[in-house]
Amino acid sequence: MTESELRRAVADTVSGWVGGLRGGAEHQEILSIYNAHEPLARGYRVQVGDAYCATTVSAAWIRVGIAGYTGTECSCNRLIEIAKARGIWVEDDGYEPGIGDACVYDWDDDGRGDNVGRAEHIGIVSAVSQGGFTVAEGNTAGGRIGTRSMAVNGRYIRGFICPKYGEIAGALSEKEDEEMTGEEIYKRLTEYLRGKNLPQWVEDQGEYKKAVELGITDGSDPARFTTRYEAAIMVKRALDKADAAKSGEGEPV
């Protein structure tokens, strides 16, 4: 998965919950994902009646598989502390976020200077535009999961949590390679070898072409791996052709 795909996956996860209501299926899914995660932050299971904006962000990170790189929390301010410790906090109201970054709010912001107040809300940036961005958020008005349009350097921005998506994507790719099953390895190698041309020396030798003409192999995907049973079948075909030629019943091999 690329950095762009990973960012999009986080944003799409929260966007997929948009429209949900407190206590509804989407909200229950968010709580289930968060509360089932280990280790559970501070050992606290989030309840239906709790504010759940930070829980929504954490659940998205858990769902996409990057919680080990971001940390999780049901408190906005504790998420900021975690982000600072991990070097992914951006203390700049004027920062232009990317898709998948988390925007943190302070509703007491007076709009003057850099806001360093207490955080009160958080969501995931789901779209960006010239001079602005859209945030998908849990626990909006009425307990809904909704979206909000923000201007870059707009009022109420407390700062941003910006996971190192490029590094995370690279680490996840390496982990996927390490954890591939034998079937996955075979599939990838087969896809890599499919359609590769014959080496020139094989073309020049002409024996492979003759084998195809005799029906020993069908000539498709000549560079792919051959199993022992496939090799045995081809040898049997060749021997049958040779026996037939000797008895005068077939074409000379």
C-alpha cells in the first residue's frame, strides 16, 4: 500500500461512518473497534453516552492497521500528548493538512495568534482544496457523525496530528512481504514471470519450439515455474512420442 492509498484508507474509513447517529450501527461499530483494541488506552471502555470524536479517529487508525504508529485514545488532549511524544504533532494553525491527517479544534479560540488552548474536538481530513479542507468527525451536533468545511488557518484550529504515512506504508509493506503465505509467494512469482519472453539462446536452439509443435507443452507462459507433476507429464509425453516414432506410428521426435 502506498502513502496515498494509506491516507485515503483512513479518510474513507471515517467517511464511511458519516451519517451515523449516537447509538446507531455506525456508532456501535466505532465503539466495538475501539474497545476491542489491545492495549485499551487507560483500560477505559468508551460508553454510548460518552463524547466520541477522539474514539472515532482512533477507531479509524485501528481499522486500517496503523494504531501501533499513532497510538489510541478517547481524549483529544491525551491524543495530542501521544502525538507530541511520537513526533507527529504539528503546532501550527496555518498548516495545510493532507488527506488522513487529524485536525484538532479548540472552540474557545479567539482567532488571534497561534491557538494553544485546550483541545475540545478532533476529526480526520477527508478532502483538501485550494485554501481549505473537509473534516469527517464523530460526535458532531446531535451526536452525529458528520463533516465540516474549514479554511486553512481558520479560527478554532488547535493543531494537527500528522502520522508519518510514508514511513508507515513502507513498514507495512515490508511486514506484508515477511508474512506472505506460500500461496501468496507462488502467486506473486507467477504473476511476475507471466508473459516473459524466452531467452534468445532458447529461441536460437529451437528445441522449445519443437516441443510445442510435438504437443509436449502448449507454449503458454514459457518462463513460469513448472511443478514436478507437470514436468513428469511432459517427460511422459516426450517418451510416448519417442516410442510411437520407433514403432513407426508417429512423427519422428
